[in-house]
Amino acid sequence: MTKDAKDTSVKKYSIDHFFNTESIISNSISFDEKKVLYSSDKSRIYNAYMVSLEDNSQQQVTYSTDNAVYAVSFFPKDNRFLFLSDKGGNEILHIYVQNENGEAIDLTPGENERAVFFDWSKDEKSFFYGSNKRNPSFIDVYEMNIETYESTCIFTNNAGYEFGSISPDKRFISLAKVSNLNDSDIYLYDLEFDRLSHLTAHEGDVNYFPQNFSEDSDSLYFLTDENYEFKYLKKYHFDTNQSVEVAKENWDITTIFFSSDYHYLVYSINIDAKTEFKIINLTTHQQIELPSLPEGQIVNIQLSKSEELITFLLNSSNAPSNLYAYYLESKELKKLSDTLNPEIDPKELVVAKVIRYPSFDGLEIPAIYYKPVVNAGEKAPALVFVHGGPGGQSSTEYYPLFQYLANQGYAILDVNYRGSSGYGKSFFSAADLKQGEIDLEDCIQAKNFLREQDYINGERIGIIGDSYGGFMVLAALAFRPEEFKVGVDIFGVSNWERTLKSIPSWWESYRDALYKKLGNPFTQTEYLRSISPLFHAEKINKPLIVLQGANDPRVLQVESDEIVAALKKNNVPVEYVVFPDEGHGFMKMENKINGYKAVLEFLDEHLKA
């Protein structure tokens, strides 16, 4: 018996068990602090729900069966709430209000209008949002009166600015201008004088991201990686045109916000694929200590208007998100949900571990490892998972697909290859214009890490990924055809020339940035074809399964159609699952169950057998 192998048994659960676990996203505290609004897929697709803070009773408040509902926020002084929804995953989101009588009204009804909620006004009479109804390529900034639902455009965006924030006195709008994914600037628009000012003139690649204004509207908080590997928090004073450092960590600070009366500063830190929050009392400058919680990461934290109540979601690699409430004065903690399917024993789920392995050049690559239970004398098949991007990151949150596959005996190594965010700007930029090459090598070295584990069958290692990760799956099979035994491509790019030319209009502000990271499809056609698996499909000789949403606006269905056709022409085993009512990511429970069940059946036939 090997050191790692042991005699044990694990109950095998079906895909239905894992996807009958409830998924909760978002939360908002009502004006009277008696209820919390959130989205859940308990109804087999995301809908809006409310939970009582008094007795934990839950109530479904939207009843969509076709399109996911993403709860945004309660209104400041009543129980109306806003939510977002699109059609079949096409990402043309609209903002809806649901009145207290249950009537829902589309506030941004343009057929091709994409809208996004920004923030409530400090005077609680309006909210700010973005819409591309004037020009499909740019998001203008609007203010909507919450009594009449009449809106006014307050900033016309003709140059691809990204919204940052609006000052409490409504005079200023902070904006970001992205040059490339390593370089951005902050601009300040003065509504009173109709004047746009550039606040962060600089040389070289430095990122500046506007966050929130001070309570008196006289300064702006922003994140930057200026002279540092990681993003940290600074404050720009308008009267002196000088900035000062506010908070710096040894990892990226990713978001910041203030409580309603500015007594607390809240910011999140991306610490080695796990989110941590700090809540700072700005009077005492002391950090607020939260109560003892289960192991995991806090996400989506909210503070009530009274600043006495905190709500948040808590999850981990082996526990789905649950909603909690914590009262600062009484120190009372309430768990408001219990999302894991009661038929699953949580002790039988895999606790993922962050590991590191050396790549071809000695660079340490971080990854998240899901090790299945392996009985004596057995060797497990394994999968290298490649996350989306470019520039994404895998974290230690709960992924039902990973738990499902691990429960069925597959080891999974979820790789944060170079080019991933969260590990400093040098690591992030290390794969620029070498996509599908140097980052692919990191994934191949992940396979070598797996092969070194004596309980892994080194001849039965596959590769799986979604979006950009799906492209990496195809790249691995086309350019390194002997490395992996099978591939699982979940809406991956096969032809970069076409994909970069067909970027959704609302991504216009990031178009040049993507070109600088991946390649310009109008001037670097030869290079992009050289890294696009479709043009090298004749080299693919390993079985492949492809999952695709027909409404995907980022990776068009033709990307998957053509790679599947090419493999069929070459008589390579290929399976193809298309969902006519999904986009870039699968929202409907039945589609997730059917798609991932097909993945397991494919793996059992071509990888495990």
C-alpha cells in the first residue's frame, strides 16, 4: 500500500445530488433591516428571494422559468427592489423594478439596450445606471428618478470610458480609461462645469482604478499598482492634486466601499485564490473582528444603513455559499440559509488545497488541487482544469462540477497559469502575446505534477476548461497532441481571428486592450491563425467533448460547430452538446445536469476505462 492510498469508501452521488444543492448569489438589506434580498436557483433557474431576519422564513418573489433573475437591491425607503435579467443568456441585460404589489416593470426596455446598475444617490431620490441605447458600443451614464422612473443622461460616453463612481453631492463622476490590461487611467467629469480632467498622467504601464468618493466629495479613493506588484488603495485630494496611501497589503486589494455614514471602510483582498475582507472603524482606526465562522471565504458583504448589521455570503471548496447576518452591537450571528443538498454528507466532499509546482522555466505556478479518495492498489484518472480569461483566476470557492467529478474518482488540478490575475502584475502580463503557448506549457507541467503522485494513473490524464480555458483545451490537443488523453471543451474559442472581430459591441472600451494582449485580428492575422486550433485541427487525434450555448455573444456557436465538424472529418471521436437557451455559462439546472452528466459519461468511456 502506498503512503497516500488507504482502504476507505465514499458514497457515490449523482449529478442531480450536486445540482440539487442551492446556489445563492448577491444580497441586499431592506430599508427597515427586517429582510435580505438575494438570488437563488432553488426554482431550477435563478430567481429573487427574500429571507426574514426575524424568523428565517424564506419567500420566492420572482417566478421566471426561462431567464435568470439577478437580484440587485432593495430601494432606500421601501420594499421595492431592482433586478437584472436578459434573454436566454444573450447578456443584453435590462433593469427591472418589482413593486410591492409584485408587478415587475422593465425600466430599460430598448430591444437591444444593455443596462447595468451603478449605485443609489446619496439623497435616496434616484439611482445611477449605464445604458448603451444611444450607441451600442458605449455605456452612457444615466440618473433615474425612483418615483417617476424618468431618466436623464448625465454623461455621454464617446471615448470608451468605464464608470467608476458618483460623488455624494452628484457633482463628479469618476471614470476609467483602459489602454491595455496592464495600463489604465482615471478621469474626473465635473457635471457643474461640463469638464473632463485627467487625474493620473503617467509613463509606462500602470493601472489606476477609481473606487469611491469621500463623504464631502472633495477627494477620490482609487486602486493602483504604481511602483508595486499588487493593487493598493490611495486617496486623491482635489484641492492639492496630491494622493496619499490609505491601505496596502501583500496581495491585491480588489474592492472598497464605505458604510452609509462613512464610519467604516470595507475592502477585500485576493489572498492566494481566497477572498478576505477587512472592516476598518474610521474613528478608532481599528479592524472590526468578525465572529468565529466555518472555514471558508466571505464574499458579497453588505452593511445596513444603520451600520449595525452586516450580511454576507460564506463558501469554501467543499461548502456552497450560505447567507449570514451579524449584528455589531450584540455580536449575534445568524445563519440564514442551508444550501447543501441534505442527501449529501459534507464529510464526503473534497477539501481543495492550494499547491504550487515548478513550470518549465522554474516559475512556481499556483493551483487548486482536488484529491479524490483512492483505495489501496488503485490509481485515479486526473484532469487539468483551465479557467477562463484571458486574465481570470480560479479560487477556492465551491464548484459542484469539481465535487461531482472528484466524488466519481477523478483528481482535478485547477491551474492558475501565468497570465492569471491575483498574483501580481508581472505574473499577469507574463503571457501577453504568447497566449496558448507559454500558459499552455504551464498546464502541461501541471500534468507532470499529477503524474508524480503515486496514486494517479499517469497515462489517464485529460484536460478540461471553459471559455479561454476551452481554447486552451483545443490548443493542447492540436499543438501538443500526445500530452493529454482526452479534452473537455466548454464554449472554447477555436478561431481567434473571428472571435476578436466579433467582440460584443458593449466590450468596445476593452477591444484595444484585448488586441494588445491576444493580437490584432486586422493586422496580426497570420499570428492569430498560428495559435487558433481550428487551423490545425488535423493534428487533433484524441477524443473530445464540446459544450456550447447557442446564444453565447462572446464565443459564437460557430466556434464550436467548426471544430466539431473538423474532428468528425478526421474520424476523431467527438461529442457535441448544444443548449439552445443558454449563453456564455449555463444558468438552467436541467442544462447543467444534462451537460455535466454527458461530461462524466464521456470521461468514463474515454479516460477512466
